[in-house]
Amino acid sequence: MDIYQEAVDFLESHHIAVEAEAEVLDEDVFQEEAGSCLLSPLHLHILDLPETPTSCSPEEMLERRLVVLKGILESEEVYLRELKALLTPMKALWASAGTSQPVLSSGQVQTVFYQVPELRDMHQSFYSALKARLSAHCQTEMNHSGFELVVGDLFLKLVNHIGLYGGFIENYEKAVEVVRKCTQSDRRFRTLAQNMTSNSQDKTRTSYTLEALLYKPLDRVTKTTLVLLDLLKTTPEEHGDYTSLQEALRLSRGFLYGINESSQSKREVTLSPGIRRQLMRDGFVVDASDSERSLRHLFLYTDLLLCTRLKHSSRGKQDQYRFCWFLPLGGLRLHLVIEQERSPETHVRLYSIRTKMYHLSQQLRHHTGSLSSRDRKKLEQMELMLLTLSPVYRLDLHSPSGKSHTFRLSSLYELEEWREAIHKLITDNIETVPPDLLTLTSACVKLRMTQQPPLHSSIPGEDEEYLCGTLSVAIHSACGLLQPACVYVCVEVDGYEFYDKQAQTHSSVHSLSPHWEQELSFQVDGARELRVLCVSQSDGEGDTVLGKAAVKLESKSLNKRWRRQTLHLGQTELTLSLKYCPHPLEPPSSTAQTHPVFCVPIETVAQQEGVLVPHVVRCCVEEVESRGMDEVGIYRISGTTSDINTLKAAFNSNLREAVTRLRSLDVNAVSGVLKLYFRELPEPLIPTELFQSLAAALDIQDINSRLVSMLSLLQSCPDPNRHTFLYLLHHLQRVSDKQNVNKMSCMNLATVFGPSLLRPPVVGQGHSGPTVDISQEVVVQVQVVFFYLQCNNLPEAQTSLPHDTDGEDETTHM
């Protein structure tokens, strides 16, 4: 329907003259322009109608006003029925999305019904309040004049939330596209989408299509300004509502103007023929250009980056922005800093804020009715403090003019999105026209796509789909790298800021197919999304994000069993597993929990890490195989004591730091720390109780019988011991294959490792068998390891526990 003509008909029905316009609007609410679908401009001067001379008395105006209000109420009732009809299939479609044969995917359901429940709630609240006041006025109408009926605050409250329509309008094209596509491809959805009904009070049914119902909010928002204007014209200036309605009309016009400005922003400044300044991205970041950290609203235009400070205005007034700095994109250099440690003082402050947030959130959750809006505001303020203090990832910006600025984010995923968006515009070589900074900053409130900082505490209500408990992520391996690299995986979760929301694996060895088999664990509260990034680590050149993906977390699809899946992060494929255990959460801890690995039973270490071969063993072996296989005397010549102790302390506190140190220290220090690990095990890798049986098996003359006996004894070892021993044996066999270079034969390696891997029982500690003298003890230790090293048919070692116990592998393309 022609919106302009609809507006004219509406005004003429209320006896308000409208001058004919030379240009009218396009027929559709969304017009095609330059290949994209944008909101048709609603020319605001059409709404600035000339004053109509009237000789009506205030009493007559108030009578007309009451008629207008009753008409608005009836219109709201019809609109609510239409929204209810639109939302009717949503619950069933959500339920279907979790089945093996969904009508729509969960993402498609979210797209189709985006912001509709919020719009329904907003108008339901407005309708109920307006109906109550009109009913109360009608009951006492004989005793009061129309001046007692005050509704301006209701319209002002409605318009203050009209920004919800902005998200709906921005999403409308996508929603219609999903509806049309699925109507053609799915018979079940076609039946649903073409047969929707709404029931009126007189039990009559009105039939709609789903697409027609999706248009209703667009139709409604265009009428809001017209209705307010009509109501204002029937309200005497001395009425208590007059000022409120004026403000509501101003805000409504401003919203429509902002929508039009954002859709027409491409025409603001001409940079080159066919290229115009356009807002590409905006969001809240922490500006760290000065010594103090400040939360700022950053706007990325086609040719420049603008940093502003948001100043929230009082109720009913428009927000304002203050200019901070800007940088032209031409020649801008970017430097992404992946990791930076927080100071001890910052850790203490973060712990204090998180603890207060946790307790206040628990009170809000369990005593919703007894806490004031002041407490909720306090929770938001504490979350804002965390947003400012917690970021450790930063992006440095260097302009050819010598100006430099830095901004930080807590999320590496979001920071990489910013870097990609800026880098793409830089490589496009777009020229910069000197901006009118006052005009550009003033336009931010109309052009912005992000209204508020990303505060989890501002999300209304509780959602059973949110995760609350322990989320475990096992990172297995990756493939598809274009060139060998040392790669690590960064994992992020959202939700409340009570706990650490990022974790990283250790860096892999230089490889085309890195593997980690590392388990990361998160305490989550309100988590809805998991973000994963593959990052290439290079010395001196900074780290580079190879690919990233986001995965929606749904409690109904996660449980205590591992679910294995493959993510496509651009050209890189990453295999991981997820499991989730819901439970009430404890208050945040002041320090990160660490688990030492040296001098700890191997079964304990393996259980802590969720593996069969401890990370310290695998990382040291991988590093030796990467750069120590040709080292003469590897494992015989030890590194310096200080380097070995440094690595030992690192493995006991931080695996990622330990692996980083492995890369820089002498390879003999790496081999030395591996030997030290086995030497300091409280119980030897080969259990003490097998010593006598292994010694006896060595005396078996028949080689085949001896092999069967030795392998049988090995099979009787606990799983972590057996698989770690097999993993080490296969590695030492590969070392001995290069004995012509490194001079380490199987006998030399057995001599080095035998005394650490196998020990005789100690008299008086439960041992009642015959004792072995020291010379025979060493011979048995060396000969047992030597025998296994000579075996050509050793079983393969399994490094990690199986994580695919919950069905087949899933593949997620991102």
C-alpha cells in the first residue's frame, strides 16, 4: 500500500487538509536502491502540517480528544491481535528446531520473529495502561471535565521504547527472505505461513499470510507520529498532557528521521565518483590512548574512524555525543596485541567487583520483587566497571601524520572483527575528505546501530536456555592450514562477568595439522554463545588470527556426555567436543586454580587434564621431535639446571606459558625436564609390583613366549601408565632411527630412561619376595626398556580419552 496515500487518507478522515506533493513515496515500504533494500524515506515535512483555523471551545476539543483516544485504543487492540497471531507459531517452530527434521532452524526462527515479542510486550503494557485510564475516566465522566484525563506520560513511555522498531526494521528484509525461501522449499511451512488467523472480539476470524503479518509493525510505526500529531491538535495548550505529547511527537519524529538518515547515509559526503561516506560499524570499546581507560563509542566510516563519548540525556530527551578523536583510514597501520597480563592490583580490583556483582545478582534472582531499581542500576554500573578494567586485547592505530590511538576489548573475537573491518577499508584505498566534525558527531545519535554497551545485566528476565554451570570444551586438532605454523586456540563464552570468560590452549608445534587434545573448563552464568578462534603464533611478528567461528549454546542439546563436532573457521577445520553440567555456582575465586604436575601421581595428572598422556610429556616429546632429533647426545646431555627448573615451575603453574618457554630454551633443557618428570613420579611409570614379573620374563628363552609375556605384563598397567609408556617408547624408537646422527642407540636410550621408568620394590613396604642386589637391579631396568624398544609391533598409544560418546560427529560451517 502507498504509505503517503494512507497518511493522506488518515488525515483527511479527520478533516485536516493536506497540500498535494509533487513527489510521492515509492509504493513499498522497502525500495530497491543500488541493489540493496532500504527503508523508504518518510518525508518529515509532510507531517509538519499547517495550523488549521478553528473556533472550537476547549470543551469541544476535549470531546474530540476523547474520541481520538478511544480510536487509538481500538487500533491498539487490533494491532495486539495481529502481533499475537504472528507469534502463535513461534513456540512450535522453536520446539521443531531442536528435532532431527526441523521446519526452520533455530537461527531462522530467531530471524523471522526478531524483536516481535518485545514489541508485543511494549504495546500490551501501553494498551493496558491506556484502557485503565479511559475506563476510570468514563466511570466518572459526569463529575469531571476532560482536563483530568492525563495520558501524556503513557505516550512518552511508549515513544521512549520505540527504538525496538529500529532492530525490527533492520532485520525485516532478512525475515521476509527466510519466509519466502522456506515457503517455496518446505510444504509444512508453506501451509503454516499461508493460513494464519486472528480472532476478533465478535468471534470473527481474519485470515493473513505470515509475510502480511510481518508488515504490520512497519505499518504501525509509520502511523505513530500521525496519531500523536492528531492527538496533540485536540489537546488544549493549557492541558497537562500538552508538553508530554509535544515531547513524544518530537522523539517520534526524531526516530523516523534517524531511520531515514541511516538508510540515506550513503549520500552524506561524496569521496570519489560513486563512493560516499557510510557508517560501516559502531560499538563500545575501551579507549586506552591516555593513561586512563575510558568507555567510548567508536564509529567506523568508509574513510575515517571516529571516537566519541556518549552522554545520556534525562528522560524524554535525546542522547548526545561528544567528540574525542578521529583518524583518517588512508595509510593507517594496525597492530593487534593478542595477550597482555593484568597487574596484581587489577586482579584484586576485578575480584572485588566480581564478588559484589555475584552476590547482588543472586539477590536479584531470588528476590526479584524486593529489590529496587537502584540495585539493578548498581549491577549495571559494576558491569560497566568490569568492561573498562578487564580488557587485555588491544588494537594499536598509527596514522601517517604521527597520531596514534589504542583501544581495547575483552573479546579477541570482537577485536578481530574490528581489525578486519578497518583493514578491508584501508586496503580499498578510499580517500578521506576532511569531515565537519561537529556535524559528524551530532549525526552519531541518528546513525548509530549500537544503542548501549553490551551489558548482560540489562537483558530482561531469565531464560531457561541460558547455560548456568560448568561448560567443558575439549580441543582436539585442526587441519587445512595453508602453511606450517605454531597454532593455539582461543575460546570465549558470554554471560555474566563473574568468572573468566576466555581460555587458550598451549601453542602447537610447527605443523600443517596441529593437535592439542586439551580440555578447557568454564564456570558460566547466562551463557548463550561460544566463540572459537585459531591463532598463529610467530616470534617477533605478532600473532595472526587464522579463522574464527561462533556457536550458539543450547541447554537442550548439551549434557554431561561429550558431543563431538567440527567447526569450519574459513579454510581451517577445527575438531572439538563439548559437554555441560548444570549446577548452582559458587562465588568467584580470587586466584586462578592451578594443578601442579611434577611429583604428582600420573593417574591424578591425567584425570585433571582429561587425557591419558600428560601434556608435559606430549609437549616435551613434540618439541624434541621438532628440533632435537639431530642433536648429538640428545637425552644423554642435559640442559642447565636453571632452565630445567624454570620449565618445571612453568608446567606446575601455567601450561601455555610453559609451552611458550619450551620454544625459546635449549632443546637439551626440554629433554632434561622430560627425564626429570619421570624421575620425580611418586610411583614409577611401570608399577613396582611388576618388577619381579618383568625380570622373570626376561629369562624366558623362547623369544616369542618372552614377547607374549612382556606385552601381557604391559597390558596389565593402568591406562595412563600404559599409554604414556607406549607414547614414550614410540618416540625413543624414532630417536634411535637417527642414531647415525645423534649417536643415541636403543641401548643408550634404555640406559638413560631405565632407572627412571622402572624401580624395584622397597623392602618393608608391603614387599615379601626376594630382594635384588643393586647391580642386578640396574641390569633389569635397562634390559626391560631395551627389550620394548626393540619390539616392532608395539601397540599404538592413545593420548586422550574418547570425547565422541554422544553420537556421530557434527559439522558446523561458519
